[in-house]
Amino acid sequence: MSDGFLDEAVPDSEAGELEQATVRVILADSQAIYRVGMRKVFAVEDNIRVVAQAETLANLHIALQRFPADIVVLEGELLAGTVDAIPELVRQAPDAKIIVQVVDKDESNTVELYRRGVRGVVPRSISPDLLIKCIRKIAVGETWIDNRSINWVIDAYRSQASAMTEPRTQLKLSPKELLMITCITRGMRNKEIAYQVGTTEQVVKNYLRKVYDKLGVSDRLELALYCMHHQLLKQYPTQELR
């Protein structure tokens, strides 16, 4: 097809006849030169077969629907401007393991890719031999990660754990916010809180979102657990909450 989707792809019937040990690969890359180069690298391997190609993220979704794959080699630039691209791919094809190729590896992006379900992050300049080794390792269930990325991931999880166990300093909660927190810990619904405070449900929602942001929690359950763990409400006299 003219847009590069599945050009010279293995037909479904032929792909189904491949040996059980064959690693089926989909190449998702906006640059034809990279796709051609990787195909040539894989062509000399007896048990690695490119079953489809895609030059856009949308075409990759179509390819995954039509061609079962073990590995997706994905150009990192195709993820630009997206938020949930990796989780969506994982949900669509949970058996397909994703390798992302990046121009430059940075800490935040690398950690986020692994957190969202990527099994390997490699540079665009990776050698053919190392790319083959990476694919074989990931195909049998391993994760491909270098020492620097391991340290990044460990540091990120340590920071996350610390944030969940240590109260934020210099919290500035208004009396009305504290009242709403108290209501939440008592199991009250937004409608009941609105009646208690003398406002609307939408205003309650707005206040709660501010509280979530200040405390670093994401929902009512985390808010209640945070308050119990840090005994937050004991820091304020009861009369302030009325």
C-alpha cells in the first residue's frame, strides 16, 4: 500500500505456518530506511521473521489486529504527543512485547516507558548483533535494560515509595478543605458533603481535586489512607473544621 502499511508483509496463511520457535516481529518506524535495514538484519536469522511493517501508530494498531506478533520494534518518535499509546498497545496485544528505539535516552522518558509496559529501550544506533540479542532475550520473557536505566528505575520507585510514606511539608489546607477531608474520612458522598458545607457538588469536586493535588493522592481511598497514616486531622483543632 502507498502509505507503507504492511508493505511486503507475510500473508496470514504463511505467517500461521511458521515454525513454533520463530519470533514474529512487527516493525513500526516512520523511516523506510530503518525498516529496510532491520529487515535485512533479520533476514539472515533462521527464526526471526518480520510479519508486518507500519509507518504510523495508527497503522501499527491495524497490523496488530491482522498479524499476531511476539515483538514490536517501535520508533520512539511515533509516541510523540501521545499519553497512553503504550498501555493501549499492551491492552490490544498483551502477548506482543514492545521494544522502543530512541535517539537519546533520558531518565524521565526511560522510566515512564518501562513503567507503562515496554520490555526494552534501545538507542537507534544499536548494533545489529545487539538488537538480535535484545529481541531473543525479550521473546523468551526477559526485560532488556542497561545498568544506567536500572538505576533510574530503582531511584524512581524509591522516590514514589518515599512520597507515599512521608507527609508533604508545609501543607496549607484551608478550613473548608479540612472540613471536606473530614467528611471523606467519615465515608460521606459528595452530595452529603455539599449539604454539610452549604455549597454544590461541583464545588465539592473542585475542592477535592485541589486537595488531591496538595497531598499527592489520586482518589478518595488514597486520601483516607493518607489521613489515617499521617494523622493529618489531629494537627488541627476541631473548632477549625466547623
